[in-house]
Amino acid sequence: MMDVRLAMVILVGVAVMALIVIITYQQRRTSRLRRQFGPEYDHVLEERRSRARAEAELKARCQRVQALHLRALDAGSRADLVKAWQVIQARFANDPRESVAAADHLVITTLSAIGYPLQAQDEGLADMSVHHAYVLDDYRTAREIAARAERGPIGTEDLRRCIICYRALLEDVVGEWLGKRESLHERAA
């Protein structure tokens, strides 16, 4: 009789410990994904309407991006990017619509050069979220404004916002502050 009770206590204890381990693992995974994906975590959670499905999607993104051949731009390409960006910004005062179109083209060209496959827009955004989640909303905003600018009239303030969003994206993706030739790390210091 005592052996059965002892066995039950041990079994319940093991079950409780297993449950604690599982819950702790899930909380750590959630915390890690929230840190890595920032606002994108909430965006995916809202889309998937389930923490388990959202986290499975984010994990799948990480695995897909590991298979990509992402590469940093060499010094010459970064210098060309900075020059091209400075021309785009300088042109904005006289022709904001053309500047937005040029910025859009520059961003797409740069992302492709780094190795992001942008044929499928949604998948390209998902891939970028693995390493650049904190500027993904900037990219979405800029793409939406650029698309509106292609379709018809749009205010200068929206065009200015588009340029700012594209600059934030490029600075994060390339790791160089486009206003001057110093890195983001040096700028923050």
C-alpha cells in the first residue's frame, strides 16, 4: 500500500517537473523570438492568431534565411550606395516623386545584391524580418507610399516620409549611416 502511494507521489512529481521544464522552454523561446523579431513578432501573432502558429512561422523564416546566400556589400559597393543615396536626397527638393522612384529602385537593387530574393514580395519581407525586423515597418510604409506615388497624386509630406523610411531600412541593412560616412555604431557612440 505504501509503495503505491510513494510511486504515485514520485509520478506526480516527475509530471510536475516535466511540465515546468516545458513551460520554461516555451517562455524562453517566446522571449528569444520577441527580442529577435521585435514588432514583427506581434505582426505575425496578429496574422496567425495563435502563439504556436506565429512562432512556427518565425522559426520557419529563420530556417529559410539560413539557406540564403546573404552577403555584405563590399566597400566599393557601399561607397556607391552612399553616393547614390546622396544624389537621391539632393534631388528630393526639386523632384520628390522621382526621388522616391529612385530610392525604391536603389533599395530593391541593394536588397537583391545582398541576396534577398524579392520575386515574391511577402516572402522577401518575411526573409528580411529575420535580421532586420526593427525596420520592416519602415519598408512596408515606404513600399506602400511608393506604390501610391506610382498610381497618382500624393503629398510631399508622404514622399518625405517614404524617403526617411527607405533611408532607415538601408542604414540597417547595409550598416552605414547614409547621412555621413560613419557607421551606425560610431554614430551611436
